[in-house]
Amino acid sequence: MAKDRLAEVLERYEAVIGLEIHTEITATNTKMFCGCPVAFGGEPNTRVCPVCLGLPGALPVPNQAAIEWTVLAGLATDCDIALWSQFHRKQYFYPDMPKDYQISQYDLPFCSGGLLEVEVDGDGVAQRVDLGGGVAAVGPEAVADDGGYRTTIGITRIHLEEDTGKMVHVGGSEGRIAGATHSLVDFNRAGTPLMELVSEPDIRTPEEARRFAQKLRSIWLALGVSDCSMEEGSMRVDGNVSIRRRGESELGTKSEVKNMNSFKSLHDALAYEIVRQADLLDAGDRVVQETRHWDAGAKRTSALRSKEEAHDYRYFPEPDMVPFSFDPEWIDSLAERLPELPDARRARYMTELSLRKHDAGLLSADFAQACFFEEAVAIAGAARAKPVANWMLGDLAALLNAEGIELPESRVSPAMLAELVGLVEDGMISGKQAKEVFGDMAASGDAPGAIVEARGMRQVSDTEAIESVVRGVLEANPVEVASYRAGKTGLIGFFVGAVMREMRGQGNPKVINEVLTRMLSG
Amino acid sequence: MSTIDLSALTAREVRRGIASGDFSAREVAESAYARIEALDGEVHAFLQLTPELAFAAADRVDRARAAGEELPPLAGVPAGIKDNMNLIGTRTTCASRILGNYESVYDCTAVSRLLEAGALPIGKCNMDEFAFGSSTENSAYGPTRNPWDLERVPGGSSGGSAACVAAGMASISLGSDTGGSIRQPGALTGTVGLKPTYGRVSRYGVVAFGSSLDQIGPFGKTVDDVALALEAISGADVMDATSSVEPVDPYSEALGRGAQGLRVGIVSDMLAMEGCGEEIRRVVNSSAETFAALGAEVGEVELPSAQHGLAAYYIIGPAEASSNLARFDGIRYGRRVPDADDVLDLYMRSRAEGFGPETIRRIMLGTYALSAGYYDAYYGQAQKARTRIIQDFRAAFERFDVLLTPSTPEVAFRFGEKSDPYTMYLNDYYTIPVNLAGNCAVSVPSGLCTTAGMPMGLQIIGDYFAESTLLRAAAAFEEATHFEPVPPLVRALTGTEGGE
Ligand SMILES: [Zn+2]
């Protein structure tokens, strides 16, 4: 679907989007209501016990740590923490639910009424035609030196519940239920603590939705509450989307989109859904309230089940547990445990380390990256934070991307990167050499200093040595020297290249430049 | 082998007999099985006998004695276990077809505590399916008969647990009480049946009926035996978040202190209930006189909200039950139709074929009560009534230490006599408010009625975690009445056998 199709639709229609984000609390060692370990995968039905299998007579015992993590998550997103809270049973039959009810929360969630501020950069502004396509008309929501804007999304609630097991459909295509001959259930995941965050329908564009989810993920990672793997399903985003004609206040019929396994899918699925709904309305049809499945391969959504026959979950207070009464002092003590969150971190990178906002934002958003960065800066020195950031967001990011690995899995350590930056900043090697050294150290895991020694790469910065080479080059190219002196100063690059070649790349480009400029003008 | 007449011995005496070498634990187990052999064909107290477990436990006791070790408090005491409690090595069927072949894979906390105290697990006791009923007529495997009159019900739902103690097939047993399921069969079989305070005994491993109402409790021939068993099974359990950390008193030590100075309140408005038999009412009044004669201060008290107990209970109980029984879906265990078209068909037919009519009735009642649009009118109202009942009890216990009511409005009825569910439900009129409030209560035999010759029960109700006071009052009453009920069936048997 073409991007301009979405833009065209959004000129006429306003999208109203709310997200439901499920995050498994992977920080706890054990499941929500039993002692089974929390982990991903494994032989089916090996991390189970009478409680998480729903055997007759087994009882749930709440995991205190999971409750603390949920409260922390609420505190990190400006939520109010309930002083009185409770679990409810949400009842429906499904084979992946051991008890045929899910222990969840209903009218008394642990956290409610939060806020998340989201920034959309210049590229995303186009989806907000109401903002006039640019910053000029953005009003109070606006930032932004990069042409983007800032908007605040409400968080309705964050509650805690238990995850279900997993169905494996056998005999059909791609594990889908259609055409399957039979189904198997794996209860390893059943009972994993699951936080459900529900946003207010404050989101207006697919880009804002993506930013919201990304921002939330960066906060969860900073807290350490979850590994937030969208691929492995420890963070799952569902979207409710409806559209209405611009200027109308009544909400349209919504559809719920599931199976968006990446931020890109989230964006694309919502964009698809907005256009699909607009096509229906334009044709005089109506939108049916239903759950739709995003197929990232086919780039389309398809109806999963109709909500017309709405579920009655028959919620009632979970009688196997007493309600929770929280002491405000306990909540305060948890608040003190809150680590530095991405926004604060970004501000610190900008003020203390003089990073550009864009770089500071990228580094602070990813917790592992921020830790790596700060460790490297601690070694290299704050004055060299910028080149450290450049390396990380440039060559290192490209390398990780090419190898398809995460930062912690890389051979490059913060200490190695700091050392490399030092070698460049101290003029020991050129930037070009540094790139070679980087490639070498990323492949071998050797320290950059050792690589420089072994390759005999030490850069020549000695002015006299460079002057003698420059003299030779100028003598060998009298025509170019004359042209330069006649005003074709662009030839400087030619001379630099010639000198570098003479020095087999080991000359300090900065010194070469200085010497050349001086001798050519003299 | 000399057969020991378990009807003639208390649990305490059984242990003492083993400790002093009068007989072995193995002989006790053999005697229990001999009595079962003789009578259970007619009584049908047991759904499953577990001689391997019982004899293994007996041999451990006998070896411990031979080694000169201190014997645990229930060493060698034969015990029946209601079939809704898990015990590895047994089936736990809840007297339902849907769990007909269900083998326990873990132990119920109360059961393992009872066995750690040295008790011998004789077998799993019959019950109303999933504990829904007051007669054991709802067992999918046929009813239990009252040892006092085989034409009559033993009460329920813990009918098998009551009957096996009444018939001397076991010295003690465990039942579960959600609305009277220990106290009512206790009253109807002339045994002592205790429902502890909610949270006193872990519920881990007892198949849930009404999670906010269920408690496991003991049956015994005497208050002392019940106190011994309660000591063994009580206490906090990390596997049950509703179990209490309240310390476990040495309950049996509180006995024998009489009733001097106890403040005893007759619940006068409940006693005036229309369906209550005249003789039963008289016995409660004479029980009060007994307490007065023992030096208790006797007065009257009203529990005005208790009249709403039955209505509230038949919302809250089924609501929780409908949820708790959802897991019996044929997916992971239990009965599953072999030829389901799809998962919905599998659910519907496995459940329709696996559950009996009363179970289906309760599930439907509860599902309805929790449905959107009805929740406030039913479940919400019932919770309000429950709060009022709690307040009534709280007020009553400011004035009194224990309260008196009949355990049941009438003595054991004949099979099939209560054909409509509501009349059956009325049998729990006196016991239900206690489950709603969560405090403790015991049914103590108070004599035989003159017309039918069937046992009657006095319900004594105690405050939260006041089991010591409750049992002290019960023991004082028991001692004063000198009533030691032995069913004619047993008298005939021991008479012909010439047993002691
Ligand atoms: Zn488990």
C-alpha cells in the first residue's frame, strides 16, 4: 500500500487508535501463581505444575515480585497506584487456558491514569494533516527543532494477569487452525506474569502508535521488567482502530488488530486498517466490529472472529486470594527504586555530553545501548562522548544489523570502542585506518592497540616528515599547483590524496591539510 | 488375629493401645477393613479402599514403636478421606463420572498433614458429586446409607466420611464443608463434625466448590478426637494464599475445662424457623439448660440477616462453583468424548455426559448469576447479604463466646424423600450462615429423636479462630450428656461377633 494513499485518507478521515500492550514480566524467576520458572521455549509441558496446569484442587499464590514490577511500571508511566486492589477471574473456555478462566484484574487494577509523552520526528508529521503538515500549526503540542512534534498519550490502566499456554495446530498450513487435523497445547508459558497496558484512544496516526510502543519498550527495558521481545512474544501489541470524518466527534466502529510482531508491522497494519476502513466507508459500506489478524507477508489484515457475539467474561472477584492493600510508604519506597528513565537519560546526554538530540534519543531509548555507551564514555572520557556515539550509531550499528545480532552478543566491548576512539582522537591513527581497525577487532575480538601495532599502522603526525612529502608532491605536479594558486582551491583534495598515497595512508590528514594549505599559499 | 472394635475405641485410645502394645497398627488397619468387609456392602461409605497405603502407614507406625520412637499424635488411627481430596496413589473422583479415572498427582496439604501425624488412610469416602448436596444421593457411584437406618440418608455432602466413622470403619475422617457438608452429616449420623474457621486449614488439594466458603474439617466419635485431628491438619500453608498464619492452639488441651463462665447464646430467631422439628427445637433449649447447669451464662441472641443466608449462599456458592468447575473440560484430564467434531462439541458433550444433574444445575445457576446484566442483582446483592450476616455474627460474639442452634431442622430423611432441590437446600438452613461469615462451628450429637430413633445434632458456633473455646464448650456438653451413640447395625455386628 502506497504511503500517499494513507496520507490521502488521513486528509479526509481522522483515525482514533488505542493500544493494548501485553508484556511478560521476565524479570521474575517464577510464574505468577506458582513456583515454575519463567523462560522461553523448551520442551513442551516441562515447566508446569498442578497450579499452572489447573489440576483439581490446586490454588494460586500471588507472586509478590511481579506485583512490585507492575507497580514500578506504573510509577514509570505516571500512573496512580491503587491503595486497594484485587484480582478477578475472567472466564471463557479455550484449550490453552488451564482453568478455563484467566486470573486477571477488572475494576481495581494496580495502576491507572498514566501518561506517556511521544515525539514524532519530521517524517511522521505528514500523517498529521490536522497539524498542517508541518510545525507551523502545531500549537502547544509542538516541539521541535527537527520539524517533528510532541504529543501526550493517556494510559488508562496497567493491570497484572497470567499468560495462557500455546496452541500448536498440526496438519494445517503455517500452524494455523484452518485445515489442521488436531491441536496440541504447551503449558510452559501458562501462568507467566503478564502486564496489560491499555492506552487511551489518544493516538491519531500509525506513526504515533509506533512511537508509543517504542517508547514504552524503552521504559520497560530501562526498568528491567521484561526482555520485551516482540519476536518471542514477550511484548505483544494489539491495536483498536476506528476512523471518522474530519470534524466529527462521534467515534466510528472499531476493529481490533492482532499479530503485529514488530514495530514496522504495528505501523503497517494500522495504516492498512485505516485505508481499508476508509475504502468501506467511501463505498457506502459499514465497518464491522471484529478482530483482524495481520499477515506481515501478505501485508493485509483478515477477519479472525466477529465481536458481534460479544463475549461475556463473567468477571468476579478471585476468591482464592485476599484483596491487596498497599501502604503509601511502600509505594514511595518503590518509587525510590526507579532507575533513570529514557527521557531523563536523553536530557543528560544532551546537557552533560553535548550529544545532538537525535543521537541522544537513539542511545537512551535502548537500554542495552545506553549501558554500553556509558561504559565506553567512562573509559574514553566525557569529552569524547560524541565520537563514541558516532561509532555506536554508525559502524557498530551497521555491523550488528549486518550480522543480525544484539549489542551484548557482539565481540566489540565498550572498552575496545573507547580505546579505538582514543587512538583516533590522539592522532595515532587516521579515521580511515580506524575503520579498518574496527572491522578487524569486530571480527577477531583483539584490542585495537594490538591491531595497530601488528599492522604497523601508527599514523605520522610529524610536521617535518609531512612537509618533505608535500614538497615532493608539489614539485611533481606544477600544473595543478598553478591552477590552485589561480583560484581552483578545490584541488586541495587532489593534493591530500597524493600525499596520503605517498605515505601509504599513515599520514595524519589534519596535519597534511594544514601543511598543504600553508605551502600552497606560500 | 483379634479384631478390634473401632466403635468402642476413640482415636486417642487407638493410639494409646498401639503405644502400650495392646495391639499393633497393622491389627487396627485389619480391623477397619474387617468392619468395612462386614458393613460397607450395605453402607457404601467408601468409593475406593487403599489397603496398600494403609498397611504401609501401619507398618511405619509399628516399626517406629519397635524402635522405641515417640509415636505421633494420630499414630495408627484409621482415617477416611473424602474423595475430593488429592492423595497420590488414589483416584480423586469427587464422586463424578467426569473424574472417574482421575489419579492424583500431588497430595492435599490437610491429608498429608493427617498422614504425617500417623493416621492410616483407609480409603476415599463417598460424597455428593463435587460436594453438591445434603444426602450423598448425588454421587455418580450410588448413595451412602445411614448406618442408623439403611433406608435413610447419612446427610451430605460428606456422607461417606460421616458414615464410616459412625459405623466404626475408621476412627476419624476428613470432610469438607461449604454450606454444612460436615456438620449436617455429622448430625444425621451421630458423629462430631467440625467446620474450622475459614483459613484455619489449607484448602490446597481439596477440589474447590465455593472457594470463599470451603473448609476441610474432621469427623470423629468424640470432641477430643476431632480436636486431635484439627491440631494435625491446621496451620498456614504457602500453597494456599487464604490460609491463616494465626497460631495453631493445642486444641485438645482446652478440653476438660468445663463450661463455667462461658457466655452461651441461643440464636432464638433461627430456632423459630418454620421447618424446624419440634423435638429438635426442644433439644436445643434443653442443651442450653445443660450449659446453664454447668455454670455457663446463657442468653438469647438474634441473627436477623441469617434468614437471607440460604438465598445468598445459592448465589455465591454456585457462582464460584461454576467458575471452579470450568476446568473439567476434557482437554487435559478427566472424561472426554472420543468422537468430538470440534473443540466446542468436545467441551459440551464431555461436560454434559460427565456431570450429574445437580452439578449441572449449580453450574447453570452460577453462570446465570454472574452474567452481564444480572451480576449486580444477584452476585452483588448476595455479597451485601453476606456482609450483613458477618456483621450480625460480629455483634453476637461481642456478647457471647459461643452460639447454639440445631445443626439441622430435622433428622435423617428417607432416600428420595426430598425430590425438589429447594426442600433439600433447606436442610442447610442452620449451617450455611456460618460458611458465609467464615467462623467455626461444630455439630455434636445431642440425643436420639423419640419418633424415628435417629440422631440429632447441636450446632455450636464459635468466633473467628476461637476453635479452642468452641471445642471446650462442645466437650463440656458431650461430657454432661453422656451420649455415646452406636448405630444398631454396629451393635448387632459386635454383638454377634462377641466383640468388646
Ligand atoms: Zn506451575
